[in-house]
Amino acid sequence: MDSGEQHLSSFLSLALVLAALLALTGLTVAMSYVDLGRFNVPLTLGIAGTKVSLVLLYFMHLRYENRAVVYSFLGTIGFLAIMISFTFWDVAFR
């Protein structure tokens, strides 16, 4: 199953991803001081999802995997989104 290929990322690309993660973390902290009403939760979930995607793609090398692994990941994320939306829908109509 292992093709024996190594995926070496450049220091610059990893540094840029790290800078993006730190900036998004700062944005998350800044969001805790801002009241956007009902948009707080979706916005912070979007920021968290972006951070998770960066970690998975660059530090866990998901962008170099075959399509089956990528589709499995996307299916899992889709299922998670459905479950979270059901939870929000349930809470909204209580």
C-alpha cells in the first residue's frame, strides 16, 4: 500500500501555514470580545474549520494522499456538518 514516496514540504510553506494558523487563532480570540449576535457561532466555527483544514492538509499531508482518503475525509466532514446543523435546528425550534 505504501508507494515509498516522501513528501517534503518547504520551510517557507510550513512557515506560512503556521503564520496563518497564528493569525486565525488571534482572530478567534478577538471574536470573543465582539458581539455579532447570532453570527458569532457560525463565524467562529468557520474559523475553526479553516484551521483544522490547514492542519490536515499541510501538517498531516492529506493533500498528498490518494482520492479514497480525501473522499473519506470529505464524507466525514459532510456528515459532521449535517449532525451539527440538526443540533442547531433542534435548539432553534424548542
